[in-house]
Amino acid sequence: MISAGYLRECIQVYGSVRKSAVDSSFRRLGIEKLSIGDIQRLEWDALESKIRRWIRAAKVCVRILFASEKKLCEQIFDGIETAAVDEACFVETVKGPAVQLFNFAEAVSISRRSPEKMFKILDLHDALVDLMPDIESVFDAKSADSIRVQAAEILSRLAEAARGILSEFENAVLREPSKIPVPGGTIHPLTRYVMNYISLISDYKQTLIELIMSKPSTGSRYSGEFAELESKPPLALHLIWIIVILQFNLDGKSKLYKDVSLAHLFMMNNVHYIVQKVKGSMELREMIGDDYLRKLTGKFRQSATNYQRATWVGVLYCLRDEGLHVSGSFSSGVSKSALRERFKSFNGMFEEVHRTQATWLIPDTQLREELRISISEHLIPAYRSFLGRFRSHIESGRHPENYIKYSVEDLESAVLDFFEGCPVSQHSRKRSQ
């Protein structure tokens, strides 16, 4: 046809036949024809599924469907002196599917930002980065400028969306408003959510290190804490900042507990969970750094110490010698009435602590055991010594069982009930089974 002088007719026939074939192949890839408005109205679960499908389809479209169509065009119109016939035919053939393909990614890039979208947006960004050399090669004609420009702009918008989502996530962590204390001082859902989220962020480290170029706005309150971290990349500083504001929020939530001991236990549980999550991710630990990890470890250990002081100083104060000796002379005897009151005070305080703190929860087995051991190391020797010194004074009087309610073994057994998250009666049943 071309050699007979029917170039225009050949172009029209080629365009009609190939456009239909390309459109058919494009539809088989499962990319629906949706407007930007349609895409933005989709529920996130549905959109997430479509993003996964789009990433697979885009690779096939650009590298196989569009590339092979360009090659076919070049072969058919090879040697035609009329300028850029093959380019014009190719662009006209694939322009509809190409626009539809990139409109989807564009709609996602300008959609409403929310934390759960971060990782699919990064997947979309990485897929497009990977495809850009192919897009520039396939659409290298001047008539395809708009397609190349659209792809580059989408890439830029996706990067900006990721930066914006990270900033909004930080604000959401700082301002998370829940005012209901979690029962038993266990790990707050916010702590689990935030640490799982930044663990996922660390999985996208290579991409985000390139996208996150500015440091977090920490304000003067935390400037000292961040001064020693200046050498870290901006992404690492953002992750540390998220942990800092998470602790700030948790500290506010700890004040919702009426029992100060439980407030300290809550902080211990949550900061310990943060430490374990950082240790459990090689990428996250590398970015956070061992220096800051040691600082976090010191914080949860300090919370454990604060808990012990708040709970046990009063209990152990009952086991002191002061005030039990008559006339202030060590050899002149012991006041039995004062001693009986001292045992009663100890019994009452320990019973209350035992009853209450059995219902508190330390979900980490090792941490729970460590705290029990620490309690026993302070409580058991003090009680054994007190009992050894004064048991005979009580047993020589009436109804000693009213005052010496616990043997050393009883206390050792009772400490095992602590931090199980259920009432003492249930522990007793478990031990008897």
C-alpha cells in the first residue's frame, strides 16, 4: 500500500487494527477505566488491591505491550521518508491505554493522605522508579512528551505524598487522644501500632532515605536530646522523633492511673516493648543506633525501679526494728503490742498489694520474671530476718496465727501470682491443677 502511494490509508488501517488489538490486550490486564473521582471514592481495601494489580499490569504494559507495539510500528514504517510517521502512529495507537494507566497512579498520588496508605504509595513509587528508564525509552518521541511528563510528575507527587504522610503520622502519634487507661498497665494499642508502623518504615529504608531530606521539627523542648544525633540521616531522626513523641503521649496516659505504682508499671511495659521492637528489626536498630537504644533501656529500667519504690518501700518499712524495743534499750525487751501492730500492718499491706497486683499484667515473660525476682530479693530476706528475730515474741503470746499469717515460703509463692493479669483465686486454681 505504501509503495503504491497509499501511505495515509495505510496509516488509518494500521491505526484502526492495532488500536483495537492494544485496547483488547490492555483490558485483559485488568486495569479498569475509572475516573480520578471514582478512584478517590474507593474504600482503602479495594484501592490497595487495585494498586497491587496496577503494579503488575504497568510492568507488562510498558515493557511488553507498549514496547512491542513501538517495535512493530518501526518495522512497518521503516524507510518512510515522511518524518516521524512511525512515532505518530505508535503514540496514537497506545495513547488511550497509556493515559488510562497513568491516570490511576496520578489519582492515588493526589488522594487524601492517611498513614495506612504510606506503604502502597511507596510500592507505587518504587514500581514507577523502576519503570522510568523504560517509559523514557518507549515514549522518547516528541509527540509522547505529555506521557513522559505525566509519569515524572506522578513520581514527584508520590514522593511528596510519602513525606506528607510521615509528617501527618507524627502529628497523629503526638495527639492521639484516648483517655481510657488500658487494664492492668499492659501495652497500649497505640504503642503496638506505632512500633509496627515504624518497623514497616524501616523495611522501605532505601527508598525513604532518598525521599526524606529534612529533619523533624522537634521544637526547643527536645533540642538537647537531638543535638547529639545530628550526624544521623533525616529518616533516622524522624524515627527517633516518633519514638520520643510516643513516649510523651504514653507519659500523659500513665497519669490516668490513680495508682502511681501502676503508672510506673505501664511505662515500664510500653518502653520495654519499644526496645524489643527496635532490637527485633535489624534495619530499625541500625537506624535508631545502639546509643539511643541504651537510653531507652535505661528508661524502662528506671520505670521498674520507680514501681518498686512506690510499691514496696512502705511494705518493707513495716519490717524495721525501730519502735519495737521498750525504753530504747536493746536488751530491755520488745514491746509485744507494737510488734503485733507491726505484723498486722505488714499483713494488711502485703495482702492488698498481692490482691491488686496479681491482676496487673506484664505480657513479656522474661520481664515479668525479672521483676518478680527483684521483688523477692528485697522482700524475702527482709521478712525472713524480721520473722527470725521476733517470731518467738509472738508465738509466746495468745493467737499467734492472727499476726504471723505468712511463712517465708508463703511469700515466695505469693510473689509468683504477681502480674499475671487475673485475680489471685484463679492463680490458686492453676497451681493446684
